[in-house]
Amino acid sequence: MMSQYWAQIRAVIRLEMKKTFLAKRGLWVYLLAFAPALMFGAHAFDVMRTRQYQHEVIAGHPVSRNLLDSIKPGMTMDEVQVKLGDPTSRRTVTTRRRTRTWLRYTDGESQYDFTFNDDELERISVHEIASLQEDKLIFATVFQFFFVRLAIFFGCVGIFMNLFRGELIDKSLHFYLLAPIRREVLLAGKYLAGLIATVVIFTTSTALQFWLLVLPYDSASVSQYMQNGGWQHLAAYLGVTALACLGYGSVFLAAGLFFRNPLIPAGIVLVWESANLFLPAALKKISVIFYLQSLCPIVAPPDRDMNPLLALLISSAEPTPAALAVAGLFAVTAVILFFGARKARTLEINYGTD
């Protein structure tokens, strides 16, 4: 009997895969999934261009960090140029009251901007050129605050809600309902088809983003990073992506079964997941995003520009151990699909208005 069920599930998956991957109303999911990759691609191009320019500057006019750090406010422009030589760039603005000049130097790793007010050094600004260490933190922030919370979330809304609700609206689900197949088997086949589609789409995007993250840097730095936790980071991000599809997929598949307008529960879930950062520790655990963040290899810090009043509302909770977080997500998914299967047994198509 089980072999018959598995054969039927595979048949449903085969029928659903083309509709799931190539549905016209689901093409926006691809744009949403690969938007971060486009962003990291632009960043990688900018970093490579900047690093090439800095290397050319250093080759023609090397300046050591020790010399740059020896410059102090109050020195004159001539004193600075005697010690450092000609700057990589110079900009001067003259007004009725004063003349301001900006000189820029670099040691290949950092950029130093010296601001002169009437020939006297007034301010020194140091900007780090993009580094792999900094970009890892940027990747973690984008992954946790945009990719998981928004891209995967809405991607699952678009794919899983249409598995039943879309066919109910199109009046095409009756082809399945008239077939000699149990409703639970139908639900399992549709869910697995949606899960395969979302996992393939979003893990491919995650892998592409990670590749673009390390692309601008030299092979020695990348090799050192990958050998010292990089592969584990990649595996963790791919695993979190797949688990996000697993959890959110079950929620929105059930929403498409239980609600005539599933966008309302989707909005409620979105608000709840987005507010997780500010919820008390006990309530944080009643969400998918809390367990997903517990599995992320790098904890993304809150936005530096966040309103101080909002920052005070942020609460912290001990992350759930990885094994418990994974088991919890599978358990919640199983419970949701169980109730979804019970609902599917009584599913009917209204050929009047739905």
C-alpha cells in the first residue's frame, strides 16, 4: 500500500513541477529570489574596480600606514605633503571666509581623507576599503533581514498558496479530486513539488550570493576563509534556506486550504515574524524566524541607524540549539500538514462563486 502511495505522490510531483517552475504568475518569485545576487554582483564589481585602482596607486606612490598615522591635526598642508608626497586626489573649495582643501591618500587597505581649513589640518577621516571580514557581516545582515524575512517568505506565499487556492479559483482542481487518489496523498505530492521548487530556486540564489561575496578577493584570503569556517558557513546558509522553505511552505499551503482570502493570514504572519526582534523572549519562540536565526552562523546586528527608542525595545533570547531548532521546525511542519490533510478530505469546489 505504501509503495502505491509513493508512486502516486511521485506522479503528482511530476505533474506539478512544470506548473510550479514555469507558472507565469510565479515568475516574480525568480526576481525576488535573485535580487540579492544582483546586489552582491554589483558590490563585487565595485570592490574589484576599487581594489585594482588602489593597487595601481600604491604601485606608483606607496605610502605606509605608519606615515599616515603620524599625521596629526594642526599640521600645515606643506608639512603633510612633505611627509606623504603627492595625494591620490585633491579638491579645493574657496569661499569669502575661508579655503577648504581635501587631500586623499591610501595604503592599499584604508583610505585617509585630510581636511584643511585655510592650510591647517582640521580633520582626519579613515575609511576601510571593503574587506572580506566586513562583507561577511553584510552578507549575514542581508541574508537574515531581507532574504529570509522577505524574499523566501513572499516566494513561499507565491508558490505554496497557489498549489490549492490557485486551482480552486481556476476551477481546475476537480481533475485531481476525480482521480482515484487519497486527498492526503494529493496534499503530500503538491507540498513536495512546491518544496522542491522553492529549495532549488532559493538555495541556488544563496550559493550564487556566497560566490559573489568571495569573488573580489584574492585566492589566498578566500582559501584561508573557506578552510577556517567558510564551508561550514555556506552549508549553514543553504540549510537555513531549505528549512525556511520547509516551514513557511507548510504555513502558506495550509493558509490556501483554510482561508478564502489567504493573503490576510499571510499579512498577519508577516507582521508577527517582522516584530520578532522586539518580542519578549517567551514569544520569540513562537515563530519560524527565531529558529532560523538560531541556525545562522553569524548573528546580524541591528541597523546602526535605527531609532534609539526602537533600539531600546529590542529583546534578546538564548538561541535554540541547532538539533532542537531543526527538530522543532520539522515538528511544526508535520503538525500543520496533518491539519491541512484533514481539511483536504472535505475539500470541495464551488462552481458558482469562490
